[in-house]
Amino acid sequence: MPHSRKKFLQQITSGLILAGLPSIASAKENNNENIDATDFAGEGAPDDEKFWKRIARKYYDTPKDYINLENGYYGMQPKPVLQAFQKNIEKANKQGARFARKEYPAIAATIKKELAAFLNVADEEIIITRNATEALNIAIQGYPFSPGDEVLLNQLDYFSMIETFQLLEKRGQLTIKAFDMPLLPTTEEEIVEVYKQQLTAKTKIILLTHVSNINGLIVPVAKIAAMARQRGIDIICDSAHALGHLPFSLPDLGANYVGLNLHKWIGNPVGAGVLYIKKEKIAGTKALFGDVAAAADDIRKLAHFGTTPFAVVMTIPDSLAFHQKLGVDRIAARLHYLKSQWVQPLIAQPGVEIVTPAAPQLSGAIASFRITGKTATQTSDILYTQHNIMTVGRTLGPQGCVRVTPSIFNATEDCKKLVAAVKVIAGS
């Protein structure tokens, strides 16, 4: 679960998080000349607009014709990362098969080790995938279910993961037990108790969505995993929106299977995710893609994808290095602050319903709302066409909800403009 700032800084000092980052030569080669270390100096408090505007102005090429508050889809690459990506594309394109066959395998193996060090796990416990959805499909479809095994999930889980379990249910491999998660819990203990009350003697798997893509609810994965472990229940954890967004330790989550994204809050080019499987669980996990060469306990048996995007993977060290210059604690605090700048003024607004808990331990950047008498699609369309603000409608009951996801390059003025626009729409 989330570290304290003191523990996080201790990890940096001891090298647990920065160990091996970008060889660090590969990232230095590409982007150090484009980064001024003094830009990142100082505390960078959540409400320090001067600091965050400097970072936004110098390191992000943001659009001028609209306000992007839909950064949960994928993250914008900082300029140094984009420049590194362009160089990597050019190298792979120019060198062709010689690069792909002679150089890239060693590069990819080194990057995998660097990524594992960043995640505080062994490199033999991870594979690099195209996204978290692919990672979790490999875990879910490879899990050794027996007929009658029960999977616990709820309406705030990601639809692709729900559909994957539904696919297996249709095949007779498992049974789904679905429940409605309260939208506004007040404590982590309340959430743990909700899950506890749903367990049966047949529960084999709990799907945990670390951060809901629908309303941003953060579930206490480590606490639920500890409770489940006492009952012999496995956790498959969807941390697609957690990595880079929240401070947490992957091993401390206590989940044997975790899918993550690198192109959301880490800012890597689109097309990079991670699957983590605890070492002792690999042998029992069946391969989704054909592979008869790898050993049963070798996680590479799950990664027989064929040709993958070289430049996307090659840029991972650069995105990790830039992300570390700000630090996840500082990023998380800023994102929560930006959320509060639009949520708090709208909590008591007539006709507006906030469907996200405001507590920092229960939500981060992502929060959602509804306007009485309008669907989520209608509201998000009006925000974009009439107010030049990009959000997105999400499925949540008959009305749905509008998801808002600021990023670190957004300013408090962006959130104030959203508040003004929502008040206009709610009063119309």
C-alpha cells in the first residue's frame, strides 16, 4: 500500500527504486541535455502553481484550443521522452533486421531488468505486454480454475476484465459472483468489510481494481489480499491506473497476479504494459499464446507475442527516468489537489452529484460526477462542444457518470473553468 514520503525517499537513497534506471546511460544519452535539474528543485507543493506551470510549460506540448481533462485514457509523453521515442523509431527503422535480430534482444533484456528494479520485483516475475488489458487476460485465462470456482467482482471493475471472466463462465470454467460496490465509502476498513461479506466457500479469485477507471475509487489491495490469503483465495489485481499515479510497493500489495500500464501515468509511448506473477504461481499458469519451448516455471512462456513495437519498449527507461525526477509522492499530491479544486466547489451544487469519495486515501486524480436530467454522454458532449473541455462518459447505472482526470500539466484555472461550465449546464 502507499508508502510514506520518508520511506519513499529512503528507497531512492538506497537504490531500491532507481537501481539500474536507464542503464541509466540509455536515458542520459537521449534526454539529459533537454532537462534542467533546477526545474525540479524545491518542494513542488501541491498548490505551488508557479512550480507546476514551469514544468508544464517547459516539458509538455499541451493543446491550446481545448482543456484536456481526460488524461486517464493515456498519458502525454513529456518532451524529452517524445524526443527519445522519435530517435528510437528512427534507429529501428534505419537499422532494420540487423538491429532487431542482433541488438534488440539484449536491449530488451536490460530494459526488463531495469523495469523490474523500478517495480521492486525480480525480472523473472514480469513480462512486458502491450497494455494492462493484455496482461490481465494472460493471467485470467491462464489461471488454473476448476468448474465451480467462484470469482468475485463488482460494477467498478474494468469492463474488459469483467468480459474476460464472462467468457470463461460461458465456457463452464468458473462462476461469477457480482455485487455493487458502494460509491462513497468513507474508510478502507469499510471497503474490506464489503468484500469480506461477499465471500463464500467457493470463492477462488477476487478481482481487485486498484483504481477504478469509472469513479477513481482506490481499494486497499494489501488489506483485502491479507484477508483473502487467510482463506486460500487469490487476488488478480488490475493496477492499470495505479502505476505512476499512486505511491505503492508492488510486492507489498500481496497480489499474486498484477497487470499494469506504462502509457497512462508513467508517460511512456502507447503500447506498453506489464504483467507481474509471483514466482511460485508461474508454473501453474497456462500459456494463452502458443509456446512449447519455455520451461513450465519460466514466465517467458506467457510472452510469445511475435514481433513487438521496438521503439515503445526502448523508450521505457526514458519515461521512468523523467517520472522519477518529479517523484510519485509529489505527483500524487498534486493530482489529488487538482481533483479537489473541482470536486469541492461542486459537492453542494444543486443538480450535481459527485460519485467519488474525496478522501486522499480513497481517490487520486480520477473523480466523476452526474448532472440531474442529463446522461453522461450528453454532459460530456456539452462540455466539449460548448466549453472546450474534454472529459468522458463512463457506464455507471442508467445515467452513467462523467469522468474527469487532470494531469500534472493542468493548472487550477482548468479546474475552475470546469466548475463554471458544470454550473451552467446544471442550471440550464
